[in-house]
Amino acid sequence: MLAQRIMWIAWPAFLVAAVMEMVVFAFVDPQDLHWFDGQPLSLSRQGIYTLSFFAFWVLAMASSALTTLLSMSPFEVNRCPLPAEGRPDGCPKQGPCN
């Protein structure tokens, strides 16, 4: 189930990052980019494309992960991950898994 959720997050984010990359660099030349202090970036075009793609991918994964988290039911969020017999003493959920 965890692998499936990871793919729910990573795959759409990959597609969105690819589209974002195409849209952004259709209007922006990587060689025209500068740091905040006015210094030009010392990376090649391919380096800028690569780093930008991964930055877009991470941002899109964060968005997808938040959507996945918010779509979880209260039961999924609050359930105890340990079986009843494996819970430590003093655990408030000593009975059957809620």
C-alpha cells in the first residue's frame, strides 16, 4: 500500500514537472538567469534544465503528498500501527486497534 501511495505522489508530480519545465523554458533562456546579486549562473544549459526539473518535481511532489495526506480518513490517520499485544505499557490504546 505504501508503494502505491508513493506512486500516487511521484508519477503525477513527474508529469507536472515535465510540463512546467517545457512551459518555463519556452519563455526563459537559461543563459539569461542570474543570482540575486547579479552574478550569472555558472551552470550549462543542461545543468540548469536538470536542476530546474528536479526543483519542479520536488514542488509538485510536495503538493501531491499534501493532497494524499488530506484525502486520508480519520481512521487511517489515528489508527495505532502496532497490534494490541505489541503495544507498550501505558499506551492509551491497550484494547483492540482503533
